[in-house]
Amino acid sequence: MNIFGRFLELSMPVRDIRESLEWYRLLGFQECAVGDIYDYHYAVVTDGRVFIGLHSAGIEDICLTFVRPELSLHIKELQALGLDVSDIYRGDECFHQLILHDPAGLQVRLIEARTFSPSVEDRAPLTGQIRNLGISARYPDEARDFWQHGGFSAHDDDESIELLTPGMTLRLHAGTSAPQLNFLCPDKHTLIKLLIKEEQRYQQRGELISLTSPEGLRLNVLG
């Protein structure tokens, strides 16, 4: 197992969990069955590959969440690698968590136990399936080293760095922009028709459609 563990979800803090959940369901995302490990409202949606956790409390910023069994035994290992470990929570026997930060400030959350059932249909939403999460850093080489420490494989091209782990692909580039989810859509016309019918705001520039979720995450849909 790599240092971070197994990727679980892209975790998002939400103001109104019902509003966010209905927005994703409107676009065709599937809802997953969740457990009762949290003492707040929590939901999970998926495009069939990547899972997005909607948290009404417990997290303050977007983060990548991984499952790392026996997490409490590996804290010193993480610190020995020079990783910025914070917010260590030692709960009961089945739930511990901690937070790491990449050089650009993106959070990585490690927990001990899976929090939802991954059983879903093989069905993509109207946006198509997620290609990657676009992230940026002032010093991309430092960020690449961080993610490689965590077990991601890296592939460089002229403009960005692709970082892969099972269940998630990151697209790292130089800059300071907020994380954005990038999709490849096989049928933009059906998506646009739905957005107009449901009076959902979007922007279109050439082949690119941009949406903003209720919790503020930007979704870029390329035809």
C-alpha cells in the first residue's frame, strides 16, 4: 500500500447538503449509500468512477480523502518524510483521521475506515465522466514530489503534470487557481438542453461549458 492509502473521495464542504445533492442528481450523478460514522449530514455522489463526498460539517476546504488502515501506526512514518501533518484526531477504535497539506495548500485527509458503499451502476452523468481534477501550484515540481511521496505516478508534458492513483487523476500546472473538475462529455447538446430547461447557469466558450456547483466547485465540460 502507498503512503496515503487507497483513494476514497473528493471531499467538499457544503452549506446546504440537500441543495448540493439535488444539483448533482439533476446532472445524472448517482447517489451512494453512506454509513453513520459521522455525527453530521453526509452524502456521496459519483460519475461511476470518481466519488464526491458532500460534508455539511467536519471539513473546511476541498480535500482528497484516502483510506489508510491502522492509520495511528503510520503517523511517525508520515512525519519522517517531512510531510506537513496536522489536525490529528484519535477517535474510537474504528475512526482516526489526520490532515496533510500539499505545497499549494490543497488538503489530503487520511481516515481509517471506508464511509460509504461503492456499489453503483456503470452509468455516466450528462457531463460525461471525470477526466481529472485540475490543481495548481506556484512551484509545480515541489507539488509533484509531494504527490509522488503519496504514491501517485507522474507523467510530464509541456504544460502540465499528470498524477495518477487508482480512482483519481490530478492535472497539475503552474499558477494559483482553485481546483477544478474536468469532464469529457459525449453529448453536450443534451446537457445544454437540460441546463436551459432547469434554468441552471452556465458559461460556454467554444467547446467548453463551465458550471459552478452550489458549494462553489467549478466543473469544466469539454465536448
